[in-house]
Amino acid sequence: MDYSKLKLNWVNVAFFSITPLFATYGVFYVPFHPTTLLCTVFLYAATMLSITAGHHRLWSHRAYEATLPLRSFLALASASAFQGSILSWCCDHRAHHRWTDTDRDPYSAQKGLFWSHIGWILFTEKTASQREPIYLHDLVRDPVVVWQHCNYFWLAPVASFALPTLLAGIGWGDWQGGFFHAAILRMVLVHHATFCVNSLAHYLGEASYGDERTPRDHIFTAVVTFGEGYHSFHHEFPRDYRNAIRWWQFDPTKWFIWLCSQVGLAHGLRRFPDNELHKARVLMMAKRLEEEKHKIDWGQAAHKLPAISWDEFQQACSEQGRYWTVIDDHVYDMTSFVEEHPGGRAFMHSARGRDVTAAFNGGVHMHRGVARRLLDSLRVATIHRDSQTVTNLHRKNPPLL
């Protein structure tokens, strides 16, 4: 990414530089009050859920339906994240899904980890008028979304800074902790935790459900992002209210939505058919297996091997000193395996220049698949026989018993 051609957004640069400095100061120089610490953890969880369950799964993807009380709570809590209004956040995110990994993607992973994490916020790449139109009609019909967007200018600082400070200050007299911990530190942690959905979730882990784009699944990203780390699944099935579909996978956002549905605050939770989920995963497993197969030396394909006569085979063994043997009309160079064979060197020496098909297929030992696959890598030729050769072979070369 060539940053020299981009303009800095100085307002964002100042905000995202000063707030981490304030948070760092608070960690080292402001004592942690136990009640404020609990309040910070609670507000952090509420703010994270307002982004993951609200901005992301509810409004961006319509993965479920929420009642007015739940939408109102999510809208107010998300204002304290200071990440833009619901409308602007969803506009960027829908563009990201529509044009993932392309130049039209606002935070394309193809432009680097720094860009996808925070660079796209600090630098101005395109003006709003230059962006391609994104469908937002469903959002502008939601009065909660419209109200938050129209009042965001004052609502965000009040929810982010004033309310946490007043809560800790009036509640138990910890004004400094309320500001530096419950407000600033919480907000900075939420910023970079949610930014990891755009950065780490496209770099770290496994493409479990599709590898045409960069999204990945990883438990570490899931823990950091409150369950958004199973990103390969999410990009393949964005309207599923879950990111994690297995009981052991970390996705508190999924359980929050499910609990809300149990008490009547949410409904219409969307799940993609299990058969389609399984199909996508199996196809990726088959693709990886095929890639692994290409890394293995299976030996020369039988149809590409040179064909030699029986006399040429015996001449190679007797006059040229080749350590060859024949099994099922394939010639194998056993030189590298003489000392490794369980039957010992004497047995292998007796098989030199002979057809040991009967012995290999049960006359002496019924060899397993591993032995047959090993032989494939030792193949050097095939035997071309005519009827007279076959007659002479049985007379001169009886089975090795």
C-alpha cells in the first residue's frame, strides 16, 4: 500500500493517537478501584455486544430481528464505542462484503495488515461521493437507526466519556477511574478488538469454508473479537446469526442473541441449512487433501513407464548389475530397499531378476497397502510380453516360494 499518495484524516489521527495515550496513562498512574474495574468489564462487554450483535449481525446482515427495546439498547451502547453511527458503520461493512479483497473494499486485507486494521481510518482514500452506492433502504426505515445517526454528534461523546465518568464518580467517588478506565481504556480496547475483525480475521487461521477470499477461522481472533473470529464461516454464510456452530467454539455474541430470543427480545434467528454448511466444509477438506496428495512422491505413473521385454529385463540384471525384480508385470528397482526388507538381504537377492508376483501376493506373505504404495515409488518399467515369452517364463522362472 502506497501511503504517500493518500491524505491523512487529521481528526482521526489525533483521536486514535490521543486516546491510547490517555488509556496508557490511566493504566500506570491511576489506581484501579475494584468497583470501577467491575464496571469497566461490564461496560466493555456491553459495548462489544452492541457492535457484534448490533452493528454487525443485526443491522449489517439482518441475521435476526430485534424488538424496539433491544434495538434501542444496542444503539445507545454502540454510541459509546465511538466507531461511527449505525448507518455509516453498516455502509462500510456492506461494501466490505460486496467487494471483499478488491480495491472497492474499504478495509481490504490485500492492502496490508495495518491498512485493514486502522490505516483505512487514518487515511482518506476516497471521498463519500466517489463510493459506489450501497443498499441502505432497510436501515433508513428503522427509526432507531435514523435517530442515532441524526444525534450521533452529541450522543457519542456523552455515552463514551460522560456517562462512565459520572457513573463511577457519583456512584462510588472514583472520578479519575471512571474517566481513564471505564471510559477511555474501555473504548480503546473496544476499538482494537473490533478492528481485529478486519485485520486478524483475514490473516490468522484456516479457510474452513472457502478459500477464494482472505477470511479465516481462528480461536484467538474469536476470543479477542467476542466471537467474530470464525470469519471464513461468516463470509460464506453472512446471514447466519452464528459465527461459531460447534459447542466448543467461542461465540458469546451468538449466545447473547439466543438468550434475547428466549425472553422475547429477538426473533427470526437465521441459520443456513446444515447440509450446506457441511457441504462447504467437506469441499474444502477435499481440496486440501488433493493439495497434500500433490506433495507426495507416488512414483512414475504406470502408463508413463517404458515397456521392456523379459529378455531386456534379465539382461539389465545380469549384465548391467541392476537390482530389479518383477511384480504384476511392473519392474521395480529394489537397490535402495535391499537392507530394509524384513525378509533380509538373502531373500531379496533370490528375487533379483525374477518374477515374484506369486510370493508378493500371498505365496510367501500377503503384503499390505503400505508395501504396495512403497513399491509404486520404485517402479522403473513395465514388462511387455508375448505368448511365447509367457510360456518360457513359466518354464524357466517358477514362482518363488
